[in-house]
Amino acid sequence: MEITCTACGKEISPLELYDGTWSCPRCRNLLIDQQSELKVTRENEELFRQGELLYAQWLFNRDGRANFSLVEKAISLCRRSARLGNPKAIARLGYYYDKDYIGGNFTETMRVKLAYTYYSQVCFSGLNEVETPPTIKMNWMDVCRQTAQAMLFMLSQAPAEVQDSKTYNVKANLERLRSNFGEDFNFSGHSSGYYKLSNKERLFSMLLACVDKKRAPLFGAVRLTVGEVKEIYERSWPGDDKIESALGYIAKKVFISFIKVADLGSSSGMFNRLGTSSSFERMFDDLDESDMIWLFFFNNNGGHKYLGSKGKRKKVNSVLYENGVASDTLKRLLQFGQTSFHAFYDDDIYQYSQQKSLQDATRALIDQVCSGGGSE
Ligand SMILES: [Zn+2]
């Protein structure tokens, strides 16, 4: 998708960074969502509707038969619609952050705050009406109230540190909403019904995407139980009746290794390679289902726009793995990276590579993730 960068004025295809933000590949400035005024148009409604369809397609086939790239496309369409001011798309982006569909490197607190910025744009807009073409039916007040309920539910489940803050406190927000919607407005206590993504689901989708010819993940790490790995190991390739495990198949192409979380701090801290079906089966035999592990992957397959050559990817890999052993940098990511799911694309390395070697760019990226901030 080509858009115009507001910083350098060039037509660009944006970098999509690990925290869900977009950046300009020419000048490396972040593309801040330039929100236009809230309004429904035929164009933004169509983008929103297409996104909803893709999300629904994935949702109803999510046990492995549909690729997660459907959701990524859905989010991309939704974001475009939101930029054009469609309030339903803005609320939906809130849901996508709320339910953990976007990126994977947010702490719970960051995620709630991001979702809040979208939800609140809709339910605190203060508008009595929103311009809508006569051919499109929308009850604006219903959209506001539904968005408000989703927001309140999210805040009611948020970590204590978020709830303690005045901005994100449930009661304070309810009071503000009542002054908009009337005194009879109440928090229903129900969730929006949106499905929350698990790490298991993410890992499976992420590994399937490793062979994507256009945009494949470069490396990542997921913390989950051995039992969860076993569950996805039992799935076959989507749309394929062959008995072969999709995970076993991918492991032949993508470098996968693991370490028990409890062993991460120990002096040896050796990772175990998962390269064949038998190595998975050995892991299932040796460990308990409830054991927590970090599973790491590095992907040399698929499409990598900015790191197309193997030599470049090798430089990134050398920072994470040194002579077949996980480096201190990788261990640091797992220990201090603040979340249980990390996934990075070549876009992320590129964002940090200005006047730096690829090795230094990789370290800078991991520093950023460990410091708990998103892209700056
Ligand atoms: Zn630019």
C-alpha cells in the first residue's frame, strides 16, 4: 500500500513495526494516525466492512484451517477505514488492541492504554450525530454505547496500576459517560464477546506465516507450556489432510529451539534444537505438560523485503545465537522483554538500521523492547 509520508512528503510503503505502529522507510519517522473528523463515507464503510468479513472468516475457522494473515489483513483494512474517520473502525481498532491481536510486544498496561485511546475517541466524542450517507444505516448512539461498554469492561479487568490512575479508573469513566449519555447509563459488566488471542494461537499462526512469500516473520519467542506446544503439534497443515504435523514440517525449514524458563538464568542456559519430529517427541517425553518453556524461532524462509539476502539475515542471527548457543542478548530479551510473546519482522531491524550495522540495529531493537517502550 502506497501512502504519502507527512514528514518527507514521499510516496512510501510503510514499515510495520512490532508494536503495531507504522514508520516511513525513507526518513524513519513514525506515521502518526492522522485522524480525520468522525464521519461515515461510502469509501471508509466499504473498507470497514471488508475488514469485518476477513476477521469473521478467520474467527469461524480459527482452529488451524484459516491463516492468521486474514486477521492481519482485516486489521490493515480497519486501520485505513479509521484513518478516514469511520467511528466503527476506530472502535474496532480498540478491540483489536484490547484483545491482543496487534503486535505481540505490549505489556498488559500498554495494551489497555492503547485500546483506550481508540475507544475513547468514539465514546467521548461529544457528538450528537455523525455524518452518514443516506444509503448506510447506523445508529450513532448505539455505536457510542457499545463502545463505552467494551471500554468499561476492559478497564474493569485491567491491572491494578492502570485502575489506580484517574484517567483509566472505571468509576471515573462511568461518571464521564453518564454526563454524555444520561444518568441511567450503567456498566453492564459484560465483555464485548470478542475472542481473545492466546499465545498458543499466535505461535501457530506465526509459524505458518514463516513460509509466506510476501511478508514472513524474521524471529520471535513465545513463552508457553509444553502441553500447549503439544496441542499445536497435533495439528496438521491447514487445508491439508496429510497426517504430518504442521509444526514438525515447519521445524525442518525454520530454526526452532527451546529452553525451560527455570533454566534461563542458569550458567549454561543451553537451548535445545527442535529440528525433527522426534526432537519434539523427546521434549514431550522428557518434560511435564505443565513445564513452562521459551520457544525461539529464526526464519530464513519466506519473504523479507529488507533482509532479502541470506548474508544479511545471518548478521541478525549472529546477535541472537553465537556458535549455536543462545547469546546473552537473546536471553536478555526473554528475561526483561516484559511480555510472553515476541515477533519481529525485517521491518523492525530496518527501522533501527540507520547509520548502524545490522548487528547494532538488532541490539538497539532489543534494548528498546527491554526498556518497555514502543517505537519512538
Ligand atoms: Zn518519510
